[in-house]
Amino acid sequence: MKPLLLIVTSLFITVSQAYSQCGTTIIASDLSICTNVPSSTLFSADAGTYVIYWTNNDTSTGIPASGTGDILNVLPTSPGASLLYIEAIDPLNNCPTLYDTITIVVNETPNLNLTDTTICQGSVVVLNAGSNSLSCDFAEPICSGTTTTFPNMTNTTALIGNNYDCLASQPNPSWFYFKIDQPGDLTLNIIQSTNSSGSGIDVDFILYGPYSSYTEATTYCGNLGTAINGSAINNVVDCSYSTSSIENAIITNAQVGNVYILMITNYANESGYFTIYQTSGFASLDCSILNNNSSPTSYLWSTGDTTPWISVTPDDTTSYLVTATSNGCEYTDSSIVTVIPTPTVSVNNEVIASGESATLTAIGTPAGGTYNWSPSNETSSSIVVSPIVTTDYAVSYLLNGCSSEALATVDVVAGLSDQTTHSITVFPNPAQNSLSIQVSEPLIGSVFEIIDQQGRVLKTGEMQTQDQLITISEIKQGIYTIRIANRNLKFMKN
């Protein structure tokens, strides 16, 4: 009997030892991850040699439906939450199966679409890291009670396929959508202006709708405005192609829940902003759609700015980086702003007697550009003019898409018999920090005055030599007159 007892005792010990190696819990943490960012979670148990089996009970988030092994690797493509069922088996130690679940929450990684651009030196460009708004699919939400200010687009064109109705061309489109909260008529004011001086820019628009939801509206993207009659869905509601910088989009008898798509274009291709707000009508727009906007919650530019868009005026070609953050998810994008040097142009002034002619010669640097004179509209570098009174001539010089201007004055003096003894030349024109006044010898000792366009004398002095350099750095940019011996010559200060 003793041997039998020993065998039973031995068996009991073996079984106890086996189960003592088994796990009692599964260690796998819930995940909070970002779309399109590879992530993983590690399974383990408090004992044993378990093999894990993952089963996704919700495949709508784009997470893999199942997997095996200690590590689950995921690359989610759309936001949401997913419940994963875990089954752990220890095939070596005859351990009981363990069960658990983990939750994976997928947050949307910010979507940035900065584009490279080319500008002329001294120009301002807006870099927009918010929703690119370049297509119907990325339309920005707007609502009543708020004034929507949004940077416009440059150097882009609208997608083909839509019916653009009155818009014969669709340069630089920006897309918006809104939802009706209260029924009635509605008028939206649309303004476009520059970001530097605030002057108006030609703005055009087209309005589509109504739709039952934004989802339905976006199903028509790329095929907008194809309704057969005005009462059908996907109708062109309003459209304008005037040269004004202010437009009104009008909806009659809008109904609660209706969604409309608005496209605004920047015909002049000038950098600036749109301003949109409701001016009249009993209808109102639903502002709750702003909460559905998945735009990033914070921005950080390489310039240190933290706004969705920035205005920059680089002197040289520069790369700008921005990092956008939303719900812990980050994305970095960049834009290269290529700067084309602005050419310079200078032109001579002349003094003539009544009935004589003068030759004006413009010199553009670097060479190879084109000229255009005003008011003569000639395109050669030199022109011959015969004004009967003192006249200003402007010449523009265009090279590689960038231009500069200079002014020339032909001073007509009655009874002047020898213009060479009374010559006056101002150089360079336009000037920046200093200006050279060159006069003939008889004019040494004459008083010179610099006069602004309001007739105020800003600077005065005496001609000590035939070629006298004066400082004008303290004078603001603009067009001024130099008066010497009762003769007036115009120059431009940059």
C-alpha cells in the first residue's frame, strides 16, 4: 500500500506544480493611438507560456480583425473606438484558457496639405495649415452669429467635372459648407481683401444645394450642379462673376436641416483673406457643425507662430515647417517659398524747350525683361516724347514674372534756348536710402526742395556741387517732387 500512496502523492505534487505555473490574469493595456501611425500592444500573463489570439469585434475603425502572438501591430486608417477580444492559451503547461478585452481608441491625425509657392521679392504670401479647403471634400464649416475670416488660395485651380455655371474660370477656389438652423430667406456677405493694405480683391462665388446632410453633399463632390431643374437636389442656387470685391449669396425659403456648399474664387490671384457673414434674412445657420470640425487644436510654426495660418515676406527662398496637434496626435508639414529677386529699373529725366523732343531711356537690371511705358503704351527700352507741358512718364520692367517701376519727368520750359546749361538729373529713380542730384554748373548754389504729394516740404538744401548726394532714408515710401530753380522732377522712394 505504501508504494501506491507515494504515487498518488507524487501525482498531486505534479498537478499542483503545473497549475502553479499558470497565469491568472492577462496584462494588456488599452490603447489610444493615431490614424495612419503604426502602433502595437504587448500581451503577457502573470505566469505560463501563453499564446494570444486577438479578435476584433468592431471592424469599422480599420484595425486588423484578428492576430496571433504576443504583440498586436495595428495601422488604423480611420478614427473611432474598437473592442478587441483576447483569448490566451498555454499549450505547454496544460493551463486554463484566460479571457479579457482591451479597447483601442483611434484619434485622427491632423491632415496638413501645405504647398510650395513662388513669390517676387518683397511680396507677402499666406501659408495656411488649417483645412486646405481646396476641394468640396475639405469644405470649412461656417455659421450665423460669427464672422468667418479665412485666407484665400493662390496658384491653384478648381477640380474639373462640376457645373460652375456663371464662373467661366475657377481660379484659386476655397470651399465652405453650412446647415440651416431656422427656416427663411438668407443673405451672406462675401468680401475679399489683401492682407497688407486691406484693399479689395475681385471675388466670385457659386452656391450649390440644398442637401439633406453634409454626407449627401460630399457624395456630389466632383459632380456638383448637375440637377436637371431648380427644385431638384444639387441645384446651383446662386452665382456671381462681377468684378466687385463684395458679393451677396442669396437663398430663398431655406428649410431646417438643409446643407449648402459654397465655393469662392480669387480671380486676381492676390494673397489675402475672405470674410463671410450673414447680413439679412430670418433664416439662421447651425453652429453645432463647428464642433464636428476635425481641425487641429494647436499649431506651432518654425517662425514661432501658433496660428493656423501665417503671413510671411521672406527675402530669400525659405522653408517653413508647421506641426499640428489634435488629441495627442501630431503631424508636421512644410512649405518652400521660392523668392524671385525683383528686377530694378532706372530712367533719365529731361528738360526741353517748348516744341522740342526728349529721349527717355530705361535700363532694367538684370537684362532680358520687357518694358511698358505709360501713358504712351510703348514697349521699347527707349522712347521719344514731345510734350507741350511738363509731363511725367512711368515705365515698368517685367522679368521672370516680377516687375518694378520708375518715373521720368520731362520738364518743358518756355523760351529755354540751351537745355544743356540748365540740365537736372535725379539718380537712381526709384531710390532707397540716398539720392544723387546732378545739375549743370549754372545751377550750383540753387536751393533744392523735396516735396510730398500733399505739397509739404520735407527736406531742403543748397547745391554745393554739380553732383550732390543727399540722404532720404527718413522719408517714407512714395512719389515725391524735387524742385530746383522753379523746375520740378518726380522720383519714387522704395
